[in-house]
Amino acid sequence: MLTGPNEFDAPLTTIGLNVTERVTPSGESIFTVEGDTHPHRHLMRELGGDWDRIRQHWVFQKSDPRPRIVERLNGAPMTPGFSDSQGQAVLTQTNRPHYWGHRQRLRDRFLGDADEALPDYELLELLLFFSIQRIDTKPLAKELLKEFGSLGGVINASPERLAAHEQINHHTIALFKTVRAFSQRIIREEVENAPVLTSWDKLIDYLRASMAHAKVEQSRILFLDRRNVLIADEVQHTGSIDHTPVYPREVVKRALALDASALIMVHNHPSNHPKPSDGDIQMTRVVKKALEGVGVVLHDHVIVSRKGQSSFKRLGLL
């Protein structure tokens, strides 16, 4: 149960601190201090507070810290950057940034199981918190989503285009690349040890995460064993924005080297239209015939794009 405000809340609010008291079913009071606590972290620890690393606030058991905090900070500089002519802290509601405390509130909502309810721009804001300090990242998050179209588009954007935004630094670029690698590896784990033909939706998720946002065409081969379990996923060639070569002899040679019994051809269409071209169809038939000569089955040829995917088998082209 939460209790109401008291006389010490107003002076603490002026320096960016918010204290909440909660009474447990057993009657014990627990106080949490959140907001701009970083300048006062040593005091919080000295007064007996415990730092909650998950929820990013200070916790005081039983004893109300508000009188002691106000007493210790009375007349002392509170936060660098806001001072009057005598050097004393002056930080009020009128000169605080409008986004003061927003990061903590958003983190609290997210940690309070509201992740599914957060719009895309707020989810992106949370990610930007880790690499961009002490600015309002909401406008940047909205700007990135508008430019790149989706969360996937932002995470897969090129470093050059991201760096065109003044607020984005190398930490942000490295963070986005890490998220991209994590997502691809997590999805790949779900398809590695199971027959791919019985986990087709997961395979498509993996291919879309790996290739859908690429800016040039990429040809890759999924080599399968006799149980149709993935042996290897290899990029064969990378081409231009609308073409990448596939050489049947190279495909056959690699399939034999891996002792593969079957394979799936994959390539992406940066144009965002997954419909096979006449060239795609003709090339696939040549590869299929070459593989048949050495007893290797071509299960499918999949084309992925940001707007969907197509399967040669399901289209009746194999």
C-alpha cells in the first residue's frame, strides 16, 4: 500500500528526487528514492540506502530517509550547473528540463511488464538510453523510425546513415550491431538442431532477420544432412542492388565437400519485391539439374525482402 505525501516531499522534488513510501502486508515501511539520484549517491549510501540495480532507485528499509536527506542537503550545492550568485543550488520546477525523470519513468513502466504495450519509439528510446547520456532521446527515436520505417530498419541501418544524426555516436552504432547479432543467433539456435522442413516458420524468421534489410543482393546456401538438419549456412556471393551471380559448379562442389544430402537456396531482394524474376527462375533450374547429377536434392529457393518472402516450391516453380 502506498502512503500519501509529507512535508519533506516538496524540497526534495525541487532537486529532482522523488520518494515513495510503501507499507508491506506485515506493516513495515519501505521507502524508494528515484529521479536524479546520481549526484547524491554517496549520501544515499551513507544514510543506509541500498541501490536497486534493476529498477535503478535507492531503497530504505523501515526508516524514512526524507528528513535526513533534507537536513544534510540544506544549504549545500545540490547539482552542478544550477547555482545562484552565492554558489548555492537553485533548481526548481521552472528551470528543470522538460524530460527530467522521463528515463526512470519509462524504465519503470518497462520493468513493470508493460513491454508489450510500449510503442516502437519508446522501445527504441530505451535502447538509446544505453549509449546516449543526458538528453531527451524521444525526438531522435521518432526521427529514426520515420527515416528507416521500422525498428528492424533502424537496427539494420548502415553506420554511415546513422552517423548522419549528430546525436548518434560509435557506442550507438556498436549497440545496434550487437542487437542485430543477438537476434540472428537466438533465432538460428531454434532452427539448428531440428529438421528445417518441419520448422519452416522459424527458418523464415531467421532468414528475414539475416537478409531482409541488406542493401545489396546476397546469395546463400543452407546445406542439410539426411535428416534435413542444418549442416552449414554459407554466403556464396554478394552482388549489386539487383543482381548476384550463382555458379552451379561451386554449389555442387561445396555440397559434396560438406556431404550434404539436400540444400535450400536463398537470396534477398533489396527492392522489397520478393517475386522471382525470370532470371531467378532460369538460374534455379540450372542449379537443380546440376545437383540432381550428384544425388543432392534442391528442396526450395527462398527470396526474402522487407515486405515478405516467396518460396519457389510453394509457387510451383520446382
